[in-house]
Amino acid sequence: MPSVFVQGRPVESYPPLAPEARRGSVRRITEVGEEVLHKPCRDVTEFGPDLAALIDDMFLTMYVAEGAGLAANQVGVNLRLFVYDCPDDDGVRHVGHIANPVLEPLDAAHRRLLDDSEGCLSVPGAVMDVPRPDRAVVRGFDKDGEPIVIEGTGYFARCLAHESDHCGGQVYIDRLSKRERKDALRQVADRREEVFARRAARAAALSG
């Protein structure tokens, strides 16, 4: 079994950071409560250099924040687009991007809900258990407008579902009960400063 898949295809080897990150600039990550995170995003209709540059920035921003995925609205851009660099439960690394993602509905007979911990770069410092299917299939397009299908299991399936939610204007704490949501926001209040200090240190390290 290959240890790395890029855009859904196995590769022989891959650097610790996706090459896109070397071309990118760090952008500010939006936080829960900001309007752009809470409304459905627009379809990507223009494929080309501007979209590629946004993807570069998103990869670097994701790495600075030590995330496994990042959607465009998390950097303030109202487009259905996300990037990811995420392992599955077998330790296989998955790296790529997808525009206009559509998460396929799964037959109940072929899925299992896993209640596992989940965080979000736009909800800094909070980690809560969220039920998600153990498998995900997402259809969309790459930066050149070519159709692409990405499949994931375990933690990577969680990542694909989480980022697809972002494109629809949903943050993971929207899936929580009122009490759990309050707990998550309390965690943000307690840990936000520490999270941002770590991001600043990471940004300095990656630019050095």
C-alpha cells in the first residue's frame, strides 16, 4: 500500500510540506461568528492562475496553523474550495485540493458512524466529539477544472466531511447540542491566546 496519495493518486515519495506552500503567503484565518463562515460559498467558476495562487496561500496557512484541512472561507474567500494534508487511520497520508466539492450520500448499510474528537482552525483551541461516517466520497474539480474524485476512510473521511461542511456554510460546532457548543466556545476563550502564539512561532519557523 502506498504511503502517500496526492489528488487521490499514489506517489513514490513526497516532501513534508506540499510544494504549493513554498509559493504561498500566510493569510488570516477567520473565526467562528464571522459571516463568511456561516453562509454557503459560491461555486468556483474561474480556473487558472488566481485559483492556483489561492491554493498556494491556503496550503501555507494550513501548515502554519498545524491543520489537516482548510477551506477558502477560512481565509475569508467565499468560494467552494478546500485543501488538505491528512492521514487516514492506516497512517496513509492524503494531500490535495478540491473545488466545488460534493459529498456523496452514503447508503446506511455501507457506513458506520464514528464518534471521535474534532477541532477546527476557525474555532481555535476547542476539541469536541462529533459523529461522522467512517467513509467519505467527494466529487469536484482540481485547479485546472478537471473532474476529480477523492475517497477517504477514518480520520481522513472526517476531514473530507468537515471541509465539505465549511463550503456549505457550516462549522462543526453547528452539529453540537447547545450545551456542547457552549463548552467548545469556553475552550476557545481559555486557549485562543496559546493557539495564536503557537501559530506565530510556526510562521516564523517556516519563513526562516
